Amino acid sequence: MANQWGLEHYKDFLITGSAVPTFATGFDWYSQGVILRPGRVTSIVEVRRIKGPIFNSKEAAEEHGIQLCKEWIDTGAGTRSFLRRGVDKDKKEPRK
């Protein structure tokens, strides 16, 4: 369930979907998913930001953003061992 800040608990993460306006093609919306995890004490760390396709509806873009997050976590990319290795946020490859 989402709370007042639009965050949802999913497995060991907090996720949110948002709609980012794009005015180049009219009033369309990019879907975007953001994956967060608890940090030390009271902090929250952004793990990944995923940009998705364009939608005509703000609500559809937000829902798709949530789905992007869940798919990323479910593929194993969100596993603790993957996060512990240090990953470039844009490439899904370990840093060298």
C-alpha cells in the first residue's frame, strides 16, 4: 500500500512511481521509477532511478514507474550482493 508520500514497501526496498511531464510532444508523461533502501540510522539512500516510456495519462505513467521498480528488484538486480559490489546507477555493471 502507498502512504501519504507515495512510497510503497516492496521486499526490502521503498519504491515510488512518478510521471515526469514532457512538453516536446504535447502534454505527455514519462514514467519514472525510484528505488530506495534504508541507510544508516534515519537516512534513506537512492539505489536506482529508472526512466520508462511516454504515456498520455499521468496516472498510467505513475503506475508503470512502480512496475519498473518491481521488475528491476525481481530480476535480482536489487539483491544485496549486487548492491554491495558498487554498481554504476546507469549501467548495471560493477564499477572497476
